[in-house]
Amino acid sequence: MSDLATLDKAPLTNEKLEKLAAEIYRVPLELQREIEQFLYFEASLLDDWRFRDWLELFAEDVSYVLMTNTQSQTRDRRRGVHPPLTYIFNEDKYQLERRVARLETGMAWAEEPPSRTRHLVANLRVLSYDGEVVETASNYHIHRASKQTDIYSFVGTRRDKLRRVGSTWQIFERKMELDQFVLVAPNICILF
């Protein structure tokens, strides 16, 4: 007999299944596809160093936040006790424009030569949609290669809020959280 403890698994009843299914926000397939294509396009602009075009996808009132993850013990999480988050950046449109302008100068030494990046967006879910604003949750993986030995990956989750503008979308809120507890990259000069 195995020394491993076995868990008694209760069969998944219709009631349990219905409760889980209620967590899925159903949207028309066309809307899901439109949002996916928009976010994939945004990622490709970053990979192609089309930063000015990328900025156009953000509303003037954008909130753009990247935080590190925190570790808390299970007993603390059960009590709702969490260590404070650390902000890597908490920016608005003006600050994003300043970051892009700095990269365009050729004087951002951390990006000389420029990093090669791949921005991957996965597991995209639409959380809500009111006809004008859509809220999404997704995972991201950013691969950054700079110089011969500087290769880093940034993985995490993000929440985006997009507002319909004409026939397309603009991002007016992005909250990202890194899975890493300790940032090992010497800098974060790339855009997320």
C-alpha cells in the first residue's frame, strides 16, 4: 500500500458544476475574438518597437501598474493577511510617453543595443462587458533577450479595462502582477 495519503473525491454533482459554470462570463464569440486580436496586436507593436503606435492604444486617463508578487503563509492567507505589494511602476499616460521618448533617444543605455522581446498573452477571459467597457483577465509571458547573456522572462497575470472608441478599443486601466517574488533582471526598461 502506498504511503501517500489519498483524498476522498466526491463526485462532481450537477449543483457543483452549475456553481462553477456561473463563474464563466459568457460573451459573443465575435467580441471575444475582437478583444483577443486587439491585445495580440498591442503585443506585436511592442515586439516591433512601434512604441508611438502602442501609445495610441492607451486612453489619456490610463492607469498602468506593475507590482511584484508577495509570499504569505497559508495560515495567513486563510485569515486574509497579506504582505503589502511592491509597485515596480504606477504610471499615467504622461509617464508612459516619457518612457517611450527616452527609448527613442538612443541614450537609454540599458536598451543599447535594443532588447529583442516577445510578448505573449494567454488564457484571456472576459470578466464583464456593459456595451462600452470590457474587463479582461489574462496571463502574460515576456521574453527579453539583450546582449549575449542577458536573457530574462517576466511572467504574471494582468487585468485590463478597455473602452470602445469608434470601431476599436483603448486601454484605460492595466494592472499587472509579476509571479516572481524577487526581480532578478538588472533593470526593467522594456514596456509591458
